[in-house]
Amino acid sequence: MTDKYESPLSSRYSSEYMQKLFSPDNRYRTWRRLWVSLAKAQMELGLPITPEQVAALEEQVGFIDYSVVSAREKEVRHDVMAHIYAFGVAAPKAAGIIHLGATSCFVTDNADLIIYRDALVYLRKELLKTAANLRDFALEYKTLPTLGYTHYQPAQLVTVGKRAALWLQDIVSDINEVDFVLENLKFLGCRGTTGTEASFMDLFNGDESKIDLMNRKIAEDFGFDKLFDVCGQTYPRKLDSRILNALSSIAQSLYRFANDVRLLQHDKQIEEPFGKDQIGSSAMAYKRNPMRCERICSLARYLISDAANASFTASVQWFERTLDDSANRRISIPEGFLCADAIIRLAQNVTAGLQVNEFVIERDLNKYLPFIATENLLMEAVKRGGDRQELHEVIRVCSMEAAKQMNSGGECDLVERLAKDPRFGLSGEELKNLLDPALYIGRCGRQVDDYCKKISALLDGVESGGADINV
């Protein structure tokens, strides 16, 4: 327990991996790796940097004396310069060549790009597990009839698996969006104070090919095969907007899934996992609140709104650089990633343990099936010689009377009412034979099979299962 504020995304919700990835220590170690890569590339391209100096820097990448950094930052009020100073103290032989020709954004922006890339790769992997859970669930229940809902009113039947396929399809679209971001992710490189690379024109005596090669070498050291064609001092903040929009898209899909489960849990048709010793309410001991899905929705709202930060920041950048992006980005992007991580972990947990109450589903279905089947009953009666318009009126009147009786606490007696009307021409037994739910689910089973087959390559080898969540 701490006596200072701590983000709940770190203390309660996100994974250890994501917390370490966005930790200050990982960020500053990445800065040092970038400085080493810059020095090594410059050495290889002929600048007066020795292998011993590069080796001295490499030896100190993982050993940061934060007391030195803190003391220096209090003096100079510049975090990057404080870290350059501390790196030089740790590797005095190389102190004079650290950050040669670079500006602060060489380490800050490139480190961000490296961390964001790694975070997106991790989220994609975890989202695939959620998708695999839903695929397995959809296939298992592809032919189990259930009430469909339009306007949250009972509508034609669907199947439990078909509804899950709708959730799955949304998530697959999010995976595709993350793939697009990753495929188009570019490295900033070392471009100078306004992106002109003027300092390197001086260092390399006007040899532009060496500048390009230096940037490619640094990018390759960190697994990037593309660099921005043009930039200012920073990489274009449009990329941040694209990243947070992808995370927001994930939040939108998982919110929709979780909200559907919350509604279904109200009706006891489908329920999220509930632990043996879990307490639903401090006062009402009988309760089984859908707290995991409620948390998904709660966090998703935050992430959806968080995406607006990057949109505003991208739109107000002045010319080659302003600093009004910095404080916002320090909060909005890491918190966005940690929030997406938390939501996906919860979704994994829920999708791995969904409880389907088939008896309740069948009971609710049978309650409304006579109404839903009336179009088919009408067609059958017409085939036996009835008048379509007259029969439609019979159904309308009988349906209204049956609904009125149900609203007064009675049972649905629509079938009995239709059987008693001589104009309908079908006995009660004949009508009940037409009330097999399997007759009213259309192509649900086939649609699930076809879709799961279509995405099989995406999910091939992905192990389904749930993430452990502590609270």
C-alpha cells in the first residue's frame, strides 16, 4: 500500500508485462540502447568514434544511477540532458560522443515507437486468444436456438453461437486494424532539430548516402524496416491518433460484447464466470452481479474517450515542433495501452468461462415462439386453402388477446386460440408440430461454420483460455 496516488490501471487491472513495458526504467534503458545504436552507426560510417567507446556505452545500458539523473535534472530542468549526463558519468570514455548530432526527440520519440510497437504486438496476441475463445463457443452452440432481439424486444430466433459470431467478427476487425497499424508503423530515425538532418550534413561532410545509411542501421537495430519520409523534429502525431483509434476500436467491440452479456445475465440465459467464494453484494448475499463485464464497459468508456486526446494533439501541432503534446502524451498513450490490456484480459476471462443456461433459454424461447412462428403458420394455413388476408386478421386478433392475457399473468394460449378458429384450418396438434425451434433459425449453423472456416488461418495455433484476474 502506498500513501501516494497510483493509477488503478497499474495497481489493479493491467498485466505485469504491460506495466514493465511502459515503466520509466524500460523507457530510459531504451534511450540508452538508442544512443549506443547511434554511436555504433556513426563509428561504422567513419566518424571519430572508437570501438572502445561503443563498448563502454554498451556495458552501461542496464545500469542507470537514478540519483545522478535526479540531481542533474533539478539543476538543468531537462530530462534528456540529465540522462545524457548520467550516461557519461557511467561511461566517461564515451561521454563526449553521446547524442552526437541528435536532438531530444531522437531518444524520446524513437523509444515511444519501439514501446508502442511492442505493446501492439502483445495486445494482438492477447486479443487473438479472446477471439479463439469466442470461435470455440460459437461452434459449440451454433445450432442452439435462442430468442433474437431487435430494439431489445423478442424477434425471430437466432442461435447462441450465431450471436457469438457477431461478437467474434467485431474482434477480428479490430485485429485487422491493429495489423494495419503495425504494417504501416515507421521509425523516426535521427533527423535533427527540425527534421532537415542539417547536423549530419555537417558531420558527414555532405555525404547524404551516409545519413540515409545511418538511419537505416539504427532502424534495423530495433526491428523497423521503414522510416518516415519527411518529418519535423518529432514523428507525425497522426500516428498517435491512428494507434489510439485502434485501441478505441477494441474497446468498442468488447463493450458491445460485455453489454450483451450483462443483458443476457439479467435474463439468466448466459452468465459470466462466478467464483465459488465470490461475493456479489455486501448487503444482498444472493446476488450474482456481472462485475467482470461491468468493468469491461467501465474501462472501455474511458478508452473510447481517451482516443480524443491524440486527435486533438495531432490537429494542433505547430510547424516543425511544439511541446504542448508532451504532457498529454505521457498520460494518454500509456494509460490507453494499459486500459486496452486490462479490457482484453477481462474479455479473455469472461469468454473462457461463459455459462449457458439452456433450460432458461428454452423456457424464454417457448414463451414467445408461438408469436414468432405466426408467419410460418400463416403460410401453412394458406397452403391448405385459406385466405391470406382473412388469416392475417385472425392471427392479429388472437395474438393481441393472448398478449393481453400474458400481461395479466396468464400463460400464452395463442396456439389454442388459433386451433379453435375454424377459419384457420389447423388442429392444435398440427400447430404444435410447426413450433419446433430448429425450423426458425435459418442458416445460423451454416453461417457460423462458414465464418469460422474463413478466419481459421488467423486463429490457427492460437490457444484458447482465460487470463487470471486478481480482482
